[in-house]
Amino acid sequence: MKVEDMVINPITGEVDLDMFRAVAGFSEGGQSLKDSLEIDKPRRTPNHPSSSHVVKTMVDGKEKMIRFGEQGAKTNQSAKQRKAFKDRHAKNIAKGKSSAAYWADKVKWKAAEGGHVYDPDRIKQRAAQFTAEIDMEANNG
């Protein structure tokens, strides 16, 4: 175990091997990450150096582990950003479950319920409406 891989228990201040195993991708009984994943159930990988998610899928009858998504990237903030991603990666998304682009599209780039996600212009518009409503109430009261 390398020093940078050690997980320090915040309560005791000692190296915690159980937390290390969980962070390193091992489940109970020393299973590997690939063995612990369910097929077609994406999972976040917050401690992976570059990829934010992993999924195990079947390709040509064999299990394949696919890592996808950039760690720390700001994704899915506007319809324009979603469209740009889908246009840029359309050919790879069309390959299906065997491509990282398919899983990124499905997990990181799907539209939020209600049809919108973080949109700075929309927030400014709502703030202006809210301010106008408060001003109207103040003038009437």
C-alpha cells in the first residue's frame, strides 16, 4: 500500500484498511471492482484519478468494464451544452452499450426531470421576476 493510497479514519486518526478497500474498489471478501459491479448499473468512482463513473456490461457474450466521464467536469448545465455533446459524440453513442460515450450520454448528459438543469440565464430571469413580485407587494401594502 502506497502512502498516498492510505485512508485515515477521521475519528481515530489511524490507517483504516476497511475504508481503503472500499475506496480502492474492493468489496467484502476481497472481490475486485469488476466482480462487485452489477451488469448495466453505472457507479460513481470518486477516487479514480480521471474517470468519474464505471459500468460493467456484456459485449459479444463477455463482461467488459467501461470507465467514462471526466472527473470534476461540469456537465449537463444547459440544453445547448447537452446538444453540443450529443452532436460531437453521435457516432460513438450509436455504438450502444459497448462505448463510453453511450454511458456518458445516458448517465451524465440526460435532461433533468422537468426538462431543465442549471441555467444561469434562467436563474437571472427568475430572480428578476421574484424581485418584481416583491416590489409589487411592497407598493400595494
